[in-house]
Amino acid sequence: MSIVVIYGFTGTFQAGHEYEYVHPEPGATHKCMLFLAQPDDQPLEEVARSECSKYGFQEVDFSGHGQLKVEVLNTDQYRGFAGFYEEALQEGSALVYYPN
């Protein structure tokens, strides 16, 4: 069974993304979270970097990673992440970027 690991990063959005989503303006730098489905909690930064690229982010600088524990999705603080968790399990990854 897969788990979901969150990778925090800062990156610059470039044109040429493979995934369809509401993306930021080209050239903008954002703090982001990549939700990545993995077989275990070992760091897979190269896989994560490849996924970031598919979302159109380059110059990726990872700030950390950690497994998302499913039980925290029932708390008020993390309830909003449930959809990203489900998307990562179904599609392999999900991305959140924060506006500047």
C-alpha cells in the first residue's frame, strides 16, 4: 500500500507543464508542497523533482519532506489537505502552490 509524502520546496514556474491545473504566472517563484505517493517514507528527491517539473516548476529547492499521517486529516488544522492526499493516492501526486 502506498503512503503520501509531502515535499516542501520553492521553485520558479516555467511554461511547458505536462499536468493541467490552474498554474501561476510564468517566471513567478512560489513556495509549494508536492504530495507524492510512495511505497515507503524513504526520500525520493529525484522522483519528486521530476514531478515538480511536470507541474512546470524549475529551480526547485527542497526544504524538507515527511510522511502525511492519514489520522491528521481528521483535525481542523489539516482537514483541507484531504483532497490533495486522495489525489496523490489516485494520480501519483498533487501540488499546492502558495501565492506571493
